[in-house]
Amino acid sequence: MPREDYEDRQKSRHKRLLSQAEKAEQEATARFNSHNVKTVIGMAGEPIKVGHHLEGRHRKLLERADNDMRKGCEAVAKSKTLRYKADGVGSGGISQDDPQALDKLRKQLVEATECQSERKAINKVLCGKGDSVVGLVALGLSQAEAEEILVPDCMGAVGFPSYALSNNSANIRRIKQRILNLEFEQARTPEPPIITPWFRVHEDREDNRIWFVFEERPDKETCKKMRSGGWKWSSKRGAWVRLMNSRGWYSAREMLWSLCERIAKQDKDNEE
């Protein structure tokens, strides 16, 4: 996928989420300002007159006003969720869809490795017998930075605690694993498409997705199974999709086996 396409998709998703959030806000405003709600507010808590010929109308009015308020609150919550998602577009780390993902991960690995080496060197100086400030300055730190590191934390300790080193070490291992996975995916021979009379499965390298296309609209049980298997329906593509990797293909084969079993069982039941 070209870099421009990836950036355009990110911008398009951000714009789409904001548009949906605005629609939800408009719905909330309309619900809160509905005739039913305004009428009930104008009645200033007038009690229901049991047995009166207007009792039924009064109850229905309260029910409609309550429904509008509930729907309005739901729309407000939906709007907040959509705006939160819009703010998070592009800030959730390095996506596998990003054409520059490998370069960015390699840069992250270099930075994390250098950070780990620097922290270990600082701790070594602080554990030594010489002048800590002189030792820290020798490592390339400024006088102010060296003095700041020597300020004890709330527990009275100086330097970098062991958990900071172990967390960064775990992060280095995670980045290395992601690099290996991406390199493997890029070097992997494309999987041949799987075509049956009922559905077809193929991978789209440019889209970075595995497409699962049904020849006829699947039933609710099949849709539920697809969703539970990590597949998402894409109306734009007209297919169920998953990220193109080994786990996606494993799920595709598992789904194929399950669906073929169901079809064979249905055919057998029909024959009987």
C-alpha cells in the first residue's frame, strides 16, 4: 500500500468518526429539545390523575419523554466515544498497514537499545566510589542533568530502578519480535486463493487484508461465527476481512473447515 493511500485512509477515518460524532450530538440535542420533553417540563411535575379521561394520554406523554431523554443520553455517550476514537487515530503505535512500519520499528529498536545502555551506564556510575557528578558528565550528561539524577525519589533511591530496566528490556524484545514478524510477512510467498461454489478466500497485498467472500448472503449463525473468529464485515469491499498474516490464514482455514462441515451435514440431512 503506497504511503499516500495509508495517510489518506487515516485522514478519512478521522473525518468519518468526527462526522458520526457530530450526528450523534445533533440527535442528542433534538431528543432533549423534543416536544414531549418540553411539554413534560412545562407541566412542572403535575401528577397523573388516576381515573381521569386524560390519564392514558398523560402516561403515554411521560413514556415518550422518558424515551427521548434516554435516547438523548445514549447519543451523548456515543458522541464521546466517537470523538475519543477520532482523537486516537494515528496515535496507537506503529500500524502494520503503514508502509514505513519496518523502518519506524528499526528506529524504535535503536532508540530503546541506546536508552537501555545509557541507563545501565548511569546506574554503574552511581554505584561506584568516585564523584558521581564527574562520572555522569563524562557519559555526556550536562551538569544540570547529572545533578537532577542525583536527587532521590520518594523512596530515597537515585538512578533508574530495576523495573524501569526490565520494562525497557521487555519493550526491546517486543519490537524485535514485531520486526521479525513483519520481515517474515513481507518475504512470505502469497497464499493461493481458495475457491468453492459457496465462497472464496484470497489475500489482497495492497489492502494488506485477507478477503472472505460469500457467493450468497450468509445466515446469522455464520455471521456470528465470522465475528467470533476475528473477521470484520466491510461493506466497501463486499467481504469479511482480516489482517493479512499467518494468524489470519489459520483462522480462514479453520472457518473454511467449519463451513464445509456444516454444508456437508445439511446436504446429508436433505438427502435423508
